[in-house]
Amino acid sequence: MPKALPLHHPTADELHHAHGVYTEKEPTEYAHRLTRELLAGDTFTAGEAIHALLRIWSPKGPKTTPTDIMCVLEDTAAARTGFTNRHIATLADDEHDTVKEIYAAFKAVVGQVGAAKALSVLHPRFFPMWDRRIAIAYIGWKWRDDGAPPEYYLLFMQYAIEQCTTSVHEDTFGHTLLKVLDEWNYSIWTKHWLTPPD
């Protein structure tokens, strides 16, 4: 069974603690905020902003250019419009295929981890982040063996929905809830700064 299952529902205190640990220990903790600022301005294109984010977070990741990223942004723009400023818990069953198609399009350009990170910075209330170790914790080694198909990202989204609606809600963390949940996962599964939940 994957290490993160049965699913743990972190409390507000656990997420606040993880945020403090992440902020103290992660040298690139500013990257998400920086990219959101770049996206909100008019000096850099969205492709440049996301390219910068991925280079900061994953310098050894897939070698793409801002133009490559702009192409996938444009190709998925219409499909992503429906997710603008929406809470992840509003995901409807008839939107699953659209989510998988969007994730697959980004994955083809920036890889499975880059796809989740790029989508998170574009739609921070809707798309959760993961990395290789977080995905393995929740999905198991089949995530890697099967090439991280879109179905697994959708499953991870469903886990995140449950975690964001059981013990914690946006009324405590605002629009940063999914980001703080990622910091909790990252501190436990990626960096082992925190002890995994029982």
C-alpha cells in the first residue's frame, strides 16, 4: 500500500506547523510567490514566468523554452478557462476528462512534476502540486512504472479534495490552502523534515 494511505486529513495546526518548517528549511520557498507576481504583471509573458519557476524548482527537469510553454498555455487556454479561481472541491465528474487532457498536454512539454507545478501556479485553488516522492507516497511505485498517466493525477486531485474539505478549509488558509497542503506533503514525503502521520 502507498505510504500516504489510508488517507490522513491534516489539521490546521499540522498545516501551520508544516508551513513554518517549509519556510525555514526550503531555500526556494519564494518561487511560487515570485511566479504569481510575474504572472500578475505585464513585464514577462506567462511562458517566461512559468519557465523561471520550473528552472528554480527543477533545474535538471525537462529542457523547455518559454516559447514551448506558451504553446501549451495557448493550446489549453479554452479548456482551463472553466477552472479559473475555482476551489478544487468544485471539480465535477463531467470535468474529469478535461482535467486529464490538460494535465497530459502540460506533461508532454514540462514532464509530470512540471505539469502539476505549472498548473498550480496558474490555478492555485484548483490544481494541486506533487513531485516524484509525493506521487509515490500517494499512488505507489506504479506511478513511476506506468509513466505518471493523467488518471493518477486525477486520483491525486481527489485525495486533495478530501484533505481540503475534511479538517481544513479555505476560511482558514484562503487561496493558499493547496499550496500549504503541498508544503505539508513536501516536508513529510520529499524531505522527511516531518514524521509521517500514523
